[in-house]
Amino acid sequence: MSRTRLITLSALTALTVAACGSQSDSGHANGAAKVVATTNVWGSVATAVAGGHADVKAILDNDAADPHSFEASPADAAAIADAALVVINGGGYDHWADDVLKNHKNVTTVDAYSLLPHSAPGEANEHVFYNMAVAKAVATKIADDLAKSDTANADAYRANAAEFGKKADTIAATERAIGQKHPGAAVVSTEPVAHYLLSASGVVDSTPHGFAAAAEEGHDPAPADVAAMLDLINGHQVDALVVNKQTETAVTKQLQDAARKASVPIVEVTETLPAGLDFLTWQRQTAEALAHQLDTAAAAAR
């Protein structure tokens, strides 16, 4: 994805110095495997699987930050190089981690995007943390990789992953129920962050192509595309506006103002975990928020 930035040359240079000889402990500290996740989203999944038997660190854990514009520090790069297991989003989302891993091919890596089912509906989208099948697959892969390096806790890792999978299935069922209750529901989105949630819920994303493409590339949308979005909102042709609250611009504010004026519900989504929430709670609450706002729209239309 073009919005991601490359790690600076200085960071990579510092990494070479910091990581020199650092693999002597094989990615373990005090006997516990060191797991590094690029964001707190995948860090939460890893923590659920590890169950206290591994040391999990998330590099990007600020719920106010935009992951697309993140730049890794030399310490971040060194942590990746020194880990026994690294969990990345992939798909170009965390390109800065890819750059480090290219020079440390011995580090075991779980790439979430690579686990996207080929049957996933719609155009491939890198925000795979909103895909419950991918989340389950990541948990299973983490458990398998940790079990290989820590056989004493292998059963615990796999049991934790199985429990995580059951809860993810429950969230997926909640998502499917949305579409069953609101067939034909449509929304517009300031960014295609919740693509997989909307798809699983059977909700149509009616965002004009030009607007969506500009948002994906980090560009300002053309005035005609903004006007098209406003027409959909003001004309009550959509049931809700989905907003990525981590990337607020003059345009997103304008769209939210229009939605409030037109009494079109707003659904807020994020790309990293809000403070105090784990992955499963975050996904469940987001699905429930979508369901609630569609209920609100349906009630208002009666």
C-alpha cells in the first residue's frame, strides 16, 4: 500500500549494530519465547494464544496513531530481529517490518494477509484483522510455531488457539445475523478499513470508487467524489456512514457533519485496539455497533 513509509536508512543501520549477535538467545528471554507483533491487534491475538507462556510485545500500540504513516525506530527494528516469532499483518500494511525481515530470514514469521482464504469475497483488502477466518488462522499458526519451540507448553498453546477460534466463530455469527436482519443494507465509508466486516455482514459498501481509491492511497478525494458521497448521505441512499476515527481530515469531518444533519447513523471503526480492549472484545463491539446503527436506520425509515 502506497501510504506506508519505508524504514529510514539510519534505522536499518542502527539495526545492524543493535542486532549483531542478538540471536544468541534464540529469541528467548528468561526461558520464555519473545514474540513481537507489528500492532497491538495481532499482539492481542498472540497474547491470547501464549497464555502467559511467552513474552509478547506489540510495536504499534497507540490507538490514536495511523498505522499507515508509522515509522519504526531502531529499537523497534532490533526487537523484530531478535524475536523468536514475529506476527505481521502483511499485504503491504506494515511494510516497515517487511524491510527488517528481509535481512533476518531466520526469524519465524506469521503473515496474516497470506492466510486470507482464496474464497474471500470482494477485492483483496489488507485490513485482514476484520476477517474472523484470518484471525482464527493466525491464532492457529502462532500456536503451531510456539509449540515447535516450546514443546512443554504445546498443548496449552493449541488449546488457547482453539478457544480463541470458538469465540471468533461467535463474532462471525453475529456478523452474518446483521445481513439476515437487514438485507440490502448499504453504507459509505471514509476508508475501506472494515471491508471484511461489511462483507461478512452482507452490507453493501456504496462508497464511490474514486473516493475509495483516493482514501486507500492517502490522497485527498476529488471534489466530484466528495459531492457524490454527500449526495448519497443527504439523499438517504445509505443506512450509515462508516468512519475510521484514526484518520480524521477536513473531508471526513464534512461527511460526519452531513450525516448528523441528515440523521444518518455513524459507525466508528479503528485499525488498532482502543485502550483497555482485547482483539475479541474489540471485534465483537464493532460488529454490535454496526448492528445497532443499522437498527436505528431501519427504525427511522419506518
